[in-house]
Amino acid sequence: MIIDASNFSFQCPPQIARAKRVLIKPDAAYSRPHPVTTRREVLGKIISGIRKVSDTDIILLEGSSEEKPMSEIYRSLSYDFPRVLMLDVDNCSYLEVENPLLHPFAIPTFWIPNIILSCDYLITVSCFKLVGGNGHFSIMNLLGLLPQAKYSTPFTKDKSVLHSYEIQRLVADLYFTLPFDLGIIDAQKTLISEGDAGQGTEGEAGKIIIGDPYEVDSEASEMAGADTEYLRLIKTGQAEL
């Protein structure tokens, strides 16, 4: 569903009212404003909407793409929500989980923060980015959940181990291994980049896209006129399952 950003108010799915713990994965790996990162206003409306129906635990979880911890990035983005636990992926304990696909596109297992498995409802809140002609939307946002401790080398801190894989195939695998319940794309502004998701040319869209992660990414890709490869791969994987 595509709505005007100015009219956005978060209407909780019924499952949230029964959840004991809700996890929100923002697009917040950089200490830079929207459209590089998710707006505080959007996260505030999501949290407020949850609080209207439930006193569940709410967790924000993200991993840094800068030489600074997430606590500093959260602070720089004014993510100061009351009664919300804001965690750094790289300070968590990890668990290896299996890819349910019989024929994985890239890798058969992922290391993820184990706190994710204790959450009853998972929300990914991304920005609207085109990087190298491919969409970086709500499913691509899940890459930030992969810990540096497991995917970097002793000489780097940029998850360079992942660079040996085709990123589109990796994201398709992650979609099936770590299924999120809801995808939200904060498209108040758009970002177009040749290769760096942390900078690029800004545009105006004034929209919020919300729904099933695969569906919202498909809508965003169509809206942008992009050929987002991981969506084609996911469709193939869905036929296998």
C-alpha cells in the first residue's frame, strides 16, 4: 500500500497486540539524515501506534557502517524513544540459522543476533534507495543484521567476507532465512547512487509504502522503474518452497 507521507499513521496489525516482543530494524547504519537513514518521525509513529494497542517490549536493532558504535549513531539521529531498547548488532550474541531453501542462491546458513529469534513480530523500516540501478528497499535492509564479527576479516571491519558473494543472491537467501512480518519504506525522499548506499543524489517522493516486505519492495521497484534482481530470485525461491 502506497500512502502520502504526510498522512502516515501506523495502524497495528492484530498480531502485534498479542506479541510479547516486537523488533524494528531501521535503516540507520550511518549518522546522516534522510534519505540515507529512516526519519525519526516515521519510527516515532510506528512506536506510538504499537503503544496504543500493547505494552510489549520494543527493540530497535541495527549495525553500524561507520567507525563508531550504534549508540553514537542513534544519538546523532535523535532516536531517543522512551521505553524502547536500542541495540547494536555487534554487541549481541549470535546464532547460526539454516537457509530453508534446498538450493540456496549463495550460502546455506547465516549468523544472526539471537535476540531476533525471541521476538514475536519483525518490522523492517528502510529508505527508498537505488544503488547501481538496483533497489535497496525493505529486504535489502536486512543485511544490516549480519554481524561484523562473523563477516569481516581480521584486517577489515566492513563485512568484506560478504563481498565474495553476489549481493542480490545473498539478499534473496536472507529473505527466506529471516522472514520479516512487515516492510515499511520511508520514501519521503529518494536516494540514487552509483555504488554507495550512504550518499547520492536526492529526490522527492513524499510517500510511505507499507505491507508484506516482498510486495512493498516490488511496488517500490516498479515505482522507480528499477530491475531489482533479488525480487526475481525470491520469486524463484517461492516456487521451490
